[in-house]
Amino acid sequence: MPSEEPLQLLQGTLDLIVLRTLATMGPRHAYQIATRLQQVSDSLLNLNQGTLYPALVRLEQYGWIKGSWGVTENNREAKFYAITKPGLKALNEETQRWRRMSGLVERLLAEEDLS
């Protein structure tokens, strides 16, 4: 278990990682999404309902995901979210934007290291 503090997400990155999770894993309910992100981040990313649900609502309003009611493995009703074709397009665009931005930040940090 890592001894590092949990990370705070930069604004706009939650949408990107939720879209990526759904594109990779297929339809999932909110608890499955949160659990997966926690696992992949080695528990550095812990999303609570107050963070994840507004993002899911926003993504659904954009038309990037579609929710439908189903039954979980524990026989409970839950809304399952799936990425849509416009969501896949947005994922590609947002991924490119993130890579440009993170590359810029890396270059700026490298310059600082040299001075």
C-alpha cells in the first residue's frame, strides 16, 4: 500500500479518465468505475460520490455516455454507463489535448531543472 497522499484531480481530467475506463472495460456502474480507478492508481485516486456522480451526469448531458438501468452482481439496481460514438470521438480529442498539455508542462519543468 502506497504511503503517498491521495492525488487531487486537475479540472477536466475526470471526464477523460471516466471515458477511458468505459472505452476499455465496457459498460460499468459508478461503483465499478470508482473501484477500477482506485485500483489502477494504486489507491492514490479515491473518488467519492460527490465527485463521480456529477461527472457522470455531465458526460451523459454531453451525449458522451449513455446510462441504462440494470442489476449488479449483488442483485441490486444500478445505472450502468456506456461510452457512445460521440464519446469515443471526445475521448480521442481529449487524449490528444491532455498529451499536448502534459508535454508542455514536462518541458517547462525540465527547463526549471536546468537553471
